[in-house]
Amino acid sequence: MTDIPYKIYLEESEMPSSWYNLRADMKNKPAPLLNPGTGKPMTAEELGGVFCDELVAQELDDTTPYIEIPEEIRSFYKMYRPSPLVRAYCLEEKLQTPAKIYYKFEGNNTSGSHKLNSAIAQAYYAKKQGLKGVTTETGAGQWGTALSMACAYLGLDCRVYMVKISYEQKPFRREVMRTYGASVTPSPSMNTEVGRKILAEHPGTTGSLGCAISEAVEDAVTHEGYRYVLGSVLNQVLLHQSVIGLETKAAMDKYGIKPDIIIGCAGGGSNLGGLISPFMGEKLRGEADYRFIAVEPASCPSFTRGTFAYDFCDTGMICPLAKMYTIGSSYIPAPNHAGGLRFHGMSPVLSQLYHDGFMEAVAVKQTDVFEAAEYFARCEGILPAPESSHAILAAINEAKKCKETGEEKTILFGLTGTGYFDMVAYEKFHDGGMTNYIPTDEEIAAAVAKLPKVAE
Ligand SMILES: *Cc1c(COP(=O)(O)O)cnc(C)c1O
């Protein structure tokens, strides 16, 4: 099949004009967000105090299958999309596998990841509502960078709470955000009540996404004209990220390619949810079958070792409760974990699909992830983000299985971004200083025991 090019690009005119809302095709809908005070589903009005109105409508919409992408967002997408679907001929050759491997590369923009797809959408709706600005958290820094780019483009103020360990380890990430005009605060900070409380309870903590979310939410709700935006986990983010899957499906259909296995790394689930959405839609409607594999770090194993239950999205316990696979919002991932994907929970959409048996999950160790990253970089050329490299590792493992069995399977994976800002982690790996932290059953049980009690 040498007639398949190394890179399949769509024409601009072939780019999707609507996002696809996978929830419309789910028989078991994701459980609603609950108000932690009352235990009742969050109303649009309650959510509107934290999030932009139009994003609240998208968050709560479980029935509309296609939602039009506003013209302004489509124009912005055209600056860096369509993203290429790449046939990994060199990787196949190096692995000597009969498998055909494809990856959808989302790293071709300055933020270096897929997060810009949702950042521009969220900033657009904030602007449309006449807000002054938005607040958010960022872990590894990609989301904060993407949001600062989107806010600069639209002239919105952007306040980023950056997990302290990343703030210290990734000074250049921070400077990119400041270049785009964002203010960046290491979290936990003394700026917020919740930050001061976390610092008092855990002096010297290097922070977590959960802490930073609490601070960003508090900042938004205590300042007029500000709302909070989130780069993953939420239904609206998966909706925006469906552009990844829709483009992939269109590119594959052009060449009559049908993937057997679709793989993505899973932090909060947005890239995976976006990549699989049109394929999963076909599976849910009984039109086609695919294997879907979520790849998560062994140090933060929400799918493979977590519990499907209501939990807080943040450590400060001020956000709504989401029903998801979680290892407990009080779990603070080990600081030696460099590879991103450190969130304790998982998208409620993906959690429901996993619970219903439509998806598989594997957990992988970070030294194996970096080994796969380096292997990939040396043949395919792209320097992958550590997060993306979780998917690379799983794709390589599946391709190796094909070599053993002689099966010519078609494997598709999401290459979510580049790793230029992760060189401290690469350095650690090269110097042999990288370790694998795997939580004990007792640690996870202790965090899960603190899950909020919810009558369902
Ligand atoms: C944020 C990020 C991820 C993980 O987030 P998801 O919401 O699970 O997609 C993966 N890869 C890169 C490059 C990221 O920036």
C-alpha cells in the first residue's frame, strides 16, 4: 500500500464545520455534575457563576449530535489546522512489524499540543459574553500556553495558576505564557484563601493540578467579569477536541483506511475523547467496531486502579462533584513524576464508556515511556511530549504483538504534542536519574476512603 503518502493533509474546505458531541450517541449518559453542598445536579444558573454561559450550555447538552463551530473559531483553526495524519513508515520499518501505524500530530502550533483546539473555543465564548478575562490552572504548562495564545488573539486578560513544581522546572514555559500577556502564579499561592489553607496543611508542597484548580476557581468567582476555564476533563472540552477525530476520520476515509486499534494517552481524557469520538460514535451506533486503548501513567492510574464514583475535581473541594474513575482528589502525585497526566480523575464521558466496556486502559511506567519517546524521536524525527509518549509506547507494544502473530493490523494513535519544554525530564532519563513511582494499594485506598459521600 505504498500509495498512501507519509502525510495525509485535508484541504481547508474539508475541515469539519461542526464539533461532534459523542454524548448524543451514548445510551448511558455521563452522570451529571453535582453541587457539593446540596448533592443535587448543578443547574445552568449555578454553573454560570463559574463558567461562561455558552460553555455551560455545551457542558449540559447530552443530546445535540453536531454543534456548529463559529466562523471566528474556524478561522483561528485554519492558522494551524488541519493537522497532519502521518503514516509512521519509519517506525514500522524499525520495528519490522506487519502492522500499519498512523498518528495524528497535534504539536504543530506554538503551544505545542492539542490544547489550543479548546482554548480558542473557550476564550471566544468568554469574549462573546463580554467578560474581562479568564482564570485557569496549568500543570505541565501546555494548557496555560494555549489559553494565553487564545486570550492574546482575542484581547482577554488571562490569569494562570501553575503547579509549583512545573513553575520551577519549566521557567521557559512560564515565559512563553508571559510573552502572550498572561500573568502566571505558582500554586499553591498566598493569593487565595484555598491556597493559604493548602500551604498551612502541607508546608513545602510542590502543588498539584487539584490545588491549582481550586485557586483558579476562587480567583474567578471573587472577581467581577472573570470566569474559570478548564483544559480537560469537562464534556465541553471533549466536544471541542472532537475536531481531532473528525479530521482523522475524514483523512482516513479519503484513502479507505480503517483503524483496528485506536490509542491515546489519558490525563483528563480530552485528546483521547476527541480522537476517538467519531469512531466511538460508530461503535455505539453499531456501525463499526474498533478497539480503544487509554494509556495512563502507573504513578497516577485513575482508570486501571481507581474507583468509579463521585469525587471533587480539585483538592480544595470547592468544585462540583463529577462521577468518574478517580484515585481520590486528596491524592497528590509523586513529584518525581515528570510525564504529565497527573490528574487524579478522568473525563466523565470516558469514565462511563470505560465502565460500560467500550474501552480498555493500560498503565505504563515512566522510564518505559521515555525509552519509547527516544526510540520514536530517532526514527520519526519528532521530539514527542512525555504525555504523548505514553501512547507511542502502547502503539509500539501493539505493533510488536502484530510482529509475533503476523497480523497486519492498522494502529492509530494520537501524538498530542512536542517535548521541547520537557528537556529536564529527558535529561534525567539520559542520566539514569529517572525513577518510577507506583502508589501502593494502601495509598490509593486512603485517598479513595476520603471520597465524598453521595446518595445515588
Ligand atoms: C495536556 C496534555 C495531555 C493530556 O491531557 P488530556 O486531557 O488527557 O488529553 C496529553 N498530551 C499533551 C501534549 C498535553 O499537553
